[in-house]
Amino acid sequence: MDEKKFPYTSIPIRETPPNIKELFAMLAKHDGNMKKLYNTSGKDYRDPVIKEKLASFSNDKIIELLSKQGNLIKRPFLVGDTILLQGFKPDLWESAFSK
């Protein structure tokens, strides 16, 4: 984004997680695949208690949890007026900023 001189505001996801509306928008972008929102390589996600909770929670409850625990969310997480991107896939990000 810096290279393309795309203006953005960097927000620390652990301290300021995406809000419920942003999380539901990203979930829709992932065609409802909730697991694509998770930071599966993170220590917190691998905690058996968290994994058990996530397995038993409804989507609404999971979104609520993610909106409070940003460390459970896969990064980077980009939400803009016309763009939603999550996880770093260079080709996807390149095409998003080449338009």
C-alpha cells in the first residue's frame, strides 16, 4: 500500500479489533466461511478452551468474540469503502491496488 501510495490508517488489531459490522462484511467476502477469519497460527487460537468455544458458538457469538479479541483474527485485515482484504496474498493485494 505504501508502494502504491494508497492512503490508509494502520490500526493495531489486538488493541482495536474490527467491529461487528466489519467482521460480518469480511465473512460475507469469504462466502460465509468463518474459519477464514481466524488466525489459526496464533497461540490464542490454538488454546484448547478457545477452540472448544469456537466449535460450539453460533456465527453471531463468534463474531462477538472476534470483535473483542483481535489476536484471533487473521491479519492483515483491510476494510475500506470499496475494498475488503484479509491475509496477505501478494497477487490478490496487487490486483486490488492496481485498479
